Amino acid sequence: MATGQQRSSNWLVVPQASQALNQMKYEVAQELGIQIPADGYMGNIASRDNGAIGGHITRKLVQMAEQQLSGGKF
């Protein structure tokens, strides 16, 4: 598949969140010490590393939602 093409069945409920999620991907990868290529193509990154990035993003999003639901009292 050519760079820049996406073949995902995932869709964003809030399309404006795409940029924030992409930024979060780079932040989490940096925290984990995973180097994402400058061109953004992640096809050459090990599945284990991609899974770790996705798992940490999910944990952060759940934590943010819980804080929001609890009124920020965490």
C-alpha cells in the first residue's frame, strides 16, 4: 500500500480529533522510546511496538474520560 493511504474501518466520531490523536501517538512513542520514522510510515515498526503505542493511548484516553466524568476529582 502506498504511503499516505489508509485502509482502516475505524472512523472518528469527532473528525477534528484526528490531529490531537496523531500528536498523542508521537508523544506516547517518545515516552516508550520508540522511534517513528520522519515520513510517518509505521509499516516497518514491529507489531509489538505498535500495540504498545495503541495500548498506552487507550489508557490515557480512558483516564482522561474518567477525570472528565468525575469532574476532575482524581
